[in-house]
Amino acid sequence: MRTPDAAPGKTAIQHDQIIHLNVGGQRFSTSKSTLTWVRDTFFTSLLSGRIATIEDESGAKFIDRDPILFRYILNYLRTQQIDLNGVSIPMLRHEAQFYGIGPLVKRLTLCEEMNESVCGDVLYHGRLDPPMIPHHEEPPARRRNKANSASATVSTSSISSNRSNGSPSPRFQHELSPSNGHHKKLTYELTKQVKSELSQMMRENMAITTNPLRVRIIRAHHNSVAVAYGNFVACYKGFRMKEHVDWQLFYTTPRMPAEISHISLMAKFASTPEKLAVALTDNSVYLWGFEEQNEEVIVAKLGTFTLEVRIDQLSFIGNQLVALSKAGKVGIWHSMTQNWQVQDVIPISCSDTAGSMLLLGCTNGSIYYIDMQKFPLRMKDNDLLITELYKDPNSDVITAISVYLTPKTNICGNWIEIAYGTSNGTVRVIVQHPETVGHGPQLFQTFTVHTSPITRVALTTNHLISVCSEYNHVRSWSVTRFRGMISTQPGGTSLASFKVMTLDSVDDDSSSALRACDPGPYGDQDTEQLFIQRLVPDAHTLFVRLASTGDRVCTIKSVDQAAVTEFYAHECEVPNRMGARPRRYLFTGSDDGSVQIWDLTTALDQHNSKIQNLANQMAGVSAAEKTPTSAASTAGAGTSSSGAIVNTARVPASARFAPILQGPTPEELLQIIDGCELCCASLNNTPTLTPQSSLACLATLEKQSRCD
């Protein structure tokens, strides 16, 4: 009851309306002025009647949101302060966006970005700017009756070095098409559904096939890099500096008559590439040669060839260009004779190189090889001489192969070691002694730890790594060597078992821009190899992991959160001087045509230093626990394994026992998937951040529950 001498402020409080809310089943009471002091929010729309609402049995307005997070929202509206203890900032920001509270969204966004920079972190090395789209169009390949025909025209041009220019058989398909997917029955359908949803979003909203500057493929050789877009390729040459490499655009191909499916680059140790090969979806191959003369790069078109079937792999072996098709065709171009030879072989499932030899894993369970050094001398009746090297004991399909060629020494010659995987999940290692070349390789060891087809296998100096199709499940073993050769005593020791899960599309009939980025492993056989994990299509976050243990080396987040459309890890040469060593880089392409470069060598050094520090801390903790101290001054001191004194009292408990991160955590996985879905929804003009009525939310939830 208002009194005649009441103060104006007290009158305003008495006239303020009390609002009762039911948020997720919990009742809240507050004033109307508290809910509406921020303009144009969910609450102003709710109380003005602009959006529909429902009431519970007591008359409280029902809001179908999290009541725990709503407490933080309401407390901010009451006090204009926020307490972040015990709350997830991303989830709270999401709730603030739903309620449309702009000041709180800005504050929480600043909290999230406080430790992030749009300039990249310490691993960010730089970027390659997108090239100009070429105007000149390359004519399509001329079709002839014979598969081994090629166009004989060769055109040359000169550009300045410092100026940039603007189907398999049904049985074969049935056996190998699932090898890129997942085979575990309990999880296959779930993964297929999530992949289908994400891939469909990307097809509808990202306009993949219409963006001419979307980076599709990145390949590198020595210090040269080639970047393929929809219909042209840009070539960059690297200049070796003191401790790193700088790249400069020096050539852009004409626009190709079809979409690019594969590229391959062959370079000398100098900065300028020597050859560039481009395969198109129309089964044609274009080849260019480069030669530097008087600070100018002479570009010569070496030919246009056709394979008549879909090209699944394109690579250089020495100076020879090799194009492979899983349907069972091999195309080889020899640099000396300039001859293009096409050979029909048994359907191919995998391949690898060892020196001048090309090894083919085939569907009949055999491994064949072609000696490129003796090509074309090793020809019979104008056909390539393809020799069977080894036959799997069970005649299983060879789905992955890796060759390790030991260096030739005075003690012995080359010792050939081959690791291969089969369609039933078996991994075998075979070796060939130098003195038993004529008798073929001998079976060394067999591993039957996988239950799904092997997709990748890598045999290195210190490790054997195999990957199967069940969520990219990885098993790794240590390799013991004696004088460089694999040792029989003791056998391989198991190191780790982990997964490199990715939700990229892996359908064979999908566009090349939608195919999954290869997680690896990347690296030379003498170094520690790495997996590059991208969870969803066009994610802006990559996880770099050790191939031997699965430990996370670093997390790469692209600058300005640009979507990563393609990535490639490569080791570059540095000047030959005391203390210099090759450096590893990660190239990530984006939708705007640029390529960002990341320093993996620094990431590995930081990771190794972290592991050593943790080991020293743990050793110090163990020493402190075992050795009783008699003085307060030495209560926190311990001795590490290296003899250093470690003050364990100053080491936080979380740091002492912190686990080594591996792949993405469940929180990171959900955040990345949600980010992908929100990105697609925003491109589809779906309102996600505007205030919505609780009735609409309830209707949506009921509809989803009925569908489920």
C-alpha cells in the first residue's frame, strides 16, 4: 500500500512486477526490471508477448533450458557480475547467445579468446597467398584408340623467376571399397549416419564444386610445393635460409579442361622444381618440365597422356612418372625415351616404392615389382616386365604395403624388408637377404591383432605401425635392429593401441573435394612419423600425434579460424652447415586459396622437452617419497634421473600426475562437431542465435524424440 510520503524510488520498486519462471523444472522468481534491463533479449520478447510461451500448473512461464546455467544468467542480470567457478565457458556463452544477452556474450567471448591470437601461435610459420585464377585454358587430351598413345606436341615458354604468373571389377570393388570405412558392426551404423549428415551439410552449403580457389591437394618434394585448386595448379619454389625455408610463387598452370584429381611434384635439391604432373577426372595426365636458365624458369609442356580408366595414384620414381589405377592398369612415362607405356595388370589395391623399384600389392594376394632403373630395357613383346615377388600364404588381398630398404654397406648389400597388411587384418613382415636374391623374400613375422582390413602400414627404422579400417585403429611395435638390419632376437615389442578417428567422407563416388584428408602417417623412415587428425570436414582444428604412441604433439588451430580443406606434412632441406637439420612443416589449405604453414619441428622439440620435464618431475616425486627428509629445508627436494635437484614442493599436483594427451577429448570432439553443424546451419540461413520460444523448443524436442 503506497503512503503519501513514499519516496519515488520506493514507488518504482513497489510497481515492479514479480515474474515467476520454470526453467527446466526448477522455479525462479525475479523482477521484470531485472529480466528486461538488457534490450532486445529473449526475456523482453517473452514478456511482451512477441513469442509464444506456455505456463505450468502454478502459472510460471516455462523455459526448456538448463536450470544450472540459468542461475549464472540470472545472477548476471541481477548484479552485472559473473562467477566462472565450476562452469564451462563455452556452454555458458551458448546459453547467453540463446537468451540474447549481448554484454554477457561479449565478456565470455573475450574470456575464451584471451589466450588465442588471430596471428597464430608460436608454431605458425607463415602463409602462401592465393594465386590469380589463370585465364588461359588448356585444351583437353586427345583420345585415341590405343591406351598407350600420347600427344607429341611440346610447347615452351619463359617466365621470370622473381615474377609470379598471375572402374574396377565387381569382385574387386566389393572386397576393397569398405577398407576406407569402418567395419565394426556395433559402431558402423552410427559413424555412417554422422558422416552422412556432415557430408550432406558440406555439399549443400559450402559450394565446394563452385569455388575455384578452394585448396584441393597439396604436395611437396624437397623444397618445392604444388597446390592444386579446382582446375589449375600453383607451383612454389623454396629458398633455403639459415634455419627455415621461404617459398615464392613462380608458375601457375593453365585452367584444366576437367577437375584435378591428383598431382605429383619432382624437384632437385635446388629451389626450382623439375617436373609437375597433373591427373584429371577424365583419366588424362598432363606433364610439365622446368629448367632455370639465367635467373629465368623455362617451362616446357612434355606431353598429355591418357590411362583410359580412373587414376588412383600419381607419383614420380626417379625421373619416371607412374600412374596407377586400381582397375589394373599401370602407365609409365620414361624421361629418356619420352615414351608413355600402359600395361594391364591384376587389379591393384596398394603400392610403394623402394629405390628404383615399384611394388604392387594386388587382389590375388601377390606382391609384384617393376624395376624402373632398367625400364624400358626390361620389356617383353612391348610389355612391361612385371615380376612376382611374394605370395601371401593365405592368398588374402594385399591392402597396404611398406618397403624398408637398408643402406648398402661394406658388410652386406641392400637388405629389403617389406611389411604388408591384408583384407582380413593380418600384418606380415618379410625380408630378403642380399645373398638370397634369387630365392625371394622369407616370412619373418606375422601379427593378427586386427579384425578389420588393414588400410595403412609403415615400417621405419624403429617402429612398425599398422592401421585398420575400424575407426583408423592403430597398433605399433618397436623394431630391433643389428647393423641396420631387422633383428630376429628379440621380436617386435608392442608399444601402443589407439585410434585416429575422423568423420570425413570416404565414399569413392564422392567429389574429390569431399574425400577424407589422409591422416598419414607422415615422415621419413628414419624419423618419428606423425598422424594428422582432422575430425570433421573443413574443421579449423588439427591434432598432430606421434605415430608410435598416439601422444598428442600439438593442436593446430588455423589463423582466423579458417576452414582446413586440405593438409600435407613434409620435411624440407636446410643449408648444409654445422648444427643444421631438416625441418618439418605442415601445410594447411583453406577455402580462400591461401596455404598456412606450421613448424612441426618446433612442436616436436617442445613435446620432447615436456616429456622430459614430466619424467624428471615424476622421478623427483618418487625420490622424495622414498627418501625421508630430516630438515624442513630439504622437504621439497628430490633428485631426478639425470642427477638434477628437483623442488617437488613447487610442482603442482596436476603437473606431477597429468596424463599425456592423445587424440581429441570428448569435450573437444563435441565442440568441433557442433561447430561444424553451426557453420553449416548459418550458411543455410538457419537462425541459431536469435531468441526462440520455449514452445518451439519443446516442439522440436518432441519431434526429434518421435524420429528417434
